[in-house]
Amino acid sequence: MLTLTCTSLSGGQGKTTTSIFLGKMLAEEGHRILMVDADPQSSLTFYLGHEVQSNQPTLLEVLKKQVKVEDGIYEVGNNLWLIPSDDALDNAQDFLSGSGMGAVVLGKRLKEVSKLFEFCIIDAPPQRSQICLTTVGAADKVLIPVEASSKGLNSLIRTLDLVRELQDMDAFSGSVLGVLPFRDRWTGRTQANQSKNSIAAMKEIAHGIPILPSILESEQYKKAIDQGKTLLQLGHPQLEYPFIQIVDQLRTK
């Protein structure tokens, strides 16, 4: 099982959007995909149509080893499964910080089901937290979506610092797949100056890490997620291009 964590240390950077489209695209190809919602805001859980019941284990119970990992996994689509989250996931912070090995806890849990899936996609929280650390520590590959704006650049700087810190601690032995510009603004065939300048700055900040094809600013992404459809089904196949490129890379890793 190859594990990909979508992480970026600011809200609104496209982590959940990216996770959903990548997961569904891989599942449609016939791969068995495990999605992990590691954000207490639970957006991934919501958009995948899973409603957590009061007696159902979630990522919190999986992390604390209160249940077997497979007991916290739910089928949410064809070839698509989910470890959901809810507000209670915030309670994992103290457990992870007190475990003495918080950054590797999630990775150890996921190894228990690694033979059941081909890919695992983790939607990380936007804050620098113990939960965020363990999502990066679990990854074979890290993908960093960042908005094409000054806020996005700050998020990129902070996220790369976090990755390097975990590498120095030997808590992350994977690699960064790339930086994914989000909300790249165009008017017709003209790219907005803010987007152009931001993406140019990303290349300098990333120091050789690939800058991937941009997710354009478009309401069609949200529309597709809300309706549970693909961009192709909505008649916008050209918007799938960034995800197609990432999927191609994942299949060859």
C-alpha cells in the first residue's frame, strides 16, 4: 500500500478537494483505496457521504488502539473505503504527545491493513499539531496543495519546515511528491498577476521539489464534490488534468 498525505499548514489550501478527486479517480481505475480523514473538521467524511454514528469507531479509536483498524473502516463507494473523523478527534492530541512516538502512531496502525489496499490517501489537518505530525510520519509521499496567493506561500514555507523537521527526527522517511498550486486564477487565456507571481515564488521556495500543474479557480470542483460526480461527468474533463498527472506519478512509484 502506498500512502499519500495531502498536507498544508493553513486552511483553504485544497487538501480535501485534492484528496477526494485523487481517491475517486484511483478507485474508478479499479484500485482499492483507503481514505483517512485526519482533520477534526471532518470535511472529507462529510463529502464522502459518511455519517458517523455515536457507537461507531473513528480515527480516534483507531489511533488509540481501542479497536482493530479494520473495525474503523467503512465502505463509501466502489473500491473506496474511509476511516472517518468527528469532533472527538481533537482528543487524540494528548494521547499522541504522551505516547513518546506520536509521529509514527498512524503509520504503525495503517500497516495492519496495508495488504488490503493499494493506495491510502490521508487528508491532514491545517494546523501544526500532533495529528498533523502523525499524518506526515505515516506517508510514503507527501503532496502539498497551496493557494496561489501570499497566504499559500506562507503555508508552503511552514509545511516544508515541518517536513524537514520530521526528516531530521527520522520520523518521516518518504519524499515530497510535489507542490500543487490551488485556485490559479485566469481570465480567458490571461493568468492573473497574483497567481503568476505566487507560482514563480513557489518554485524558489520549493528548492527543486516539483511544482505540479495547477488546480484552476473554478466553481466546478465544488459542484462536482457536492453532487458526488466527476468533472468529466459535469462536462469539464480539462479540469481533471492536475489529478491525472498526480495519479500517473503514483501508479509508477
